[in-house]
Amino acid sequence: MKSVLGYELFRIGDTPVTTASLAASLVVLVVSYFLARLVRSLVSNRLLARTHVSRGLRALLGRFASYLVFFFGAAIALQTLGIRATTLTAFGAAVGVGVGLGLQDIVKNFVAGLVLLIERPFRVGDRIEMDDMTAEVMEIRPRATVLRTNDDIHIVVPNSKLTETAIVNQSFDGPRYRSSLAVGVAYASDPREVERALLEAAERCDEVLADPPPTVRFKRFGESSLDFELLYWTANMAHRPGALASELHFLVHEALTQHGIELPFPQRDIHIRTGPGWQGMESAVSEERRPKHEPRRA
């Protein structure tokens, strides 16, 4: 057993690596990995769960704590191998060359992940828009960020892309955001009556905030309708804007019906011009429709 455990596998510089030291270092690394995950869960979900710290900041502190635990365990594992500081420096230089040659994207995304965690342009739980896509931030990982769309589809985006692309954060300072609803009515409608109906519909919706209050804008005289816009604020439906818009459509239709306001439909006015040219065209059409066996009149 002693001969097996003391068998020299290879050398790192002048330091021999035996079976026992390699096994011990691997055990330390595995224990450090699982301990780091445990510390992350304890910090973000237990220790800070009852405080007023936001969800994103809890995730940030938990991830930093897990990084510290793992790096500390990795240092112990290297000490278990008997690697001295000079050897570790040489090994780090070799790893740096390898990273520079083949792991550029991984290091780039890792550094970008640290920038996202420190700068915090968005946090876990925020709703962002990027490249015609709206999604909720579920997790910020070292290499990539996990997003979830309204269709419950999870998308893994490299962190470097999030630092290089313009992002719209709908809940940067808080969950409140403003949205709008376009409404068209018939031309015979009273604009002030339409305004009252739209405001009543917004007041009936529980998810629409009373402060700031909803407003109505008369946008334009459309081709077949008078076009209005209902502007409203909400704080609870940032992750379900489609459901809120659907509820408001129901309420707006009920309010317009109660006020006797008609909805528009496409209208076209057709003018038929008459004159010498039209008479000649009518004669040509009649000539085409005459049966071939019918004799032409003199």
C-alpha cells in the first residue's frame, strides 16, 4: 500500500506528484466545489433572505462567497501537492499561455460575468429587452446568463454579448414601468366621451397604478377611425405584459359599449366618372359581350 500511495506519477518542476498527494488534492477540490455551492445557497437563500437586500444583490454576494471558498480550496489542493510558490508561478505562466491561445472566449465571458456582477446593469429578476427579445434574468453564471421568455423558454446568452449589446432594462430602478394601449373609434364618436371611457377602463383594472394616474392622448385622425392611446403604469405585471394588455382590452371594450361608442370599420367612397370616354368604354364592353351568332346592327 505504501508503495502504491508513494508512487511518483510525474513532476511539476522539482516537486514530485505521488498517487497519495494527487488523490488528496482531488478530494480537496471536490469538497471545495460542493462546499462553495452550499455556501452560495446559504448566503443568498438563508442568511440574506430575511433582510431588505434585493434578490439580485443576494445572488451577487452568494456567488462571490462561493468563488472565495472554491479558490481557497484550490490553494489548499495545490499545497497538498507540495507545489511551492515558485513552481506555482511557473505553472501559472504556462496556464496563462494556454489561456491566451485557446481559451480566449471563455476568459472573455468570465471577465464579462464579473463586470456584470460588479457593475450590475441588470440583476436577477429584472426584465430586459435585447435583439427584439424580452425576457427575465434568471441567473448570472460565470460564463453565461440564463434568460427566460414569456413562453417559458430558457436562453443561455454569453456574458460578453450582454456587455457589448445595448440592453433595455424595464425594472432598473424598480418594478414600475409604463405601457400603452392603442384604441380606434368611429368618426361620429365624441372624443371627450372616449377619454372618459378609457380612463374608467383603466381604473377598473387592479394592475394599473393610480399614481402616476393613467392618461389618454388623441393621437390622430386616422383613415377610418379616431385614434387614441391609453397610457398607464403598472408594477406587478412586468413579466406578464400580454396578460395585462388582454385584460385591458376586455375592460376597454366593455367601457366603450356602455358609453355607446362604436368601433370603426374600413370605409371607402367610390366615385364613378361619366363622359365621352366612359361612353366609348361602355360600347366596347357591350361589343365584347354580344354573342358571335348575333348580327351586328347597322
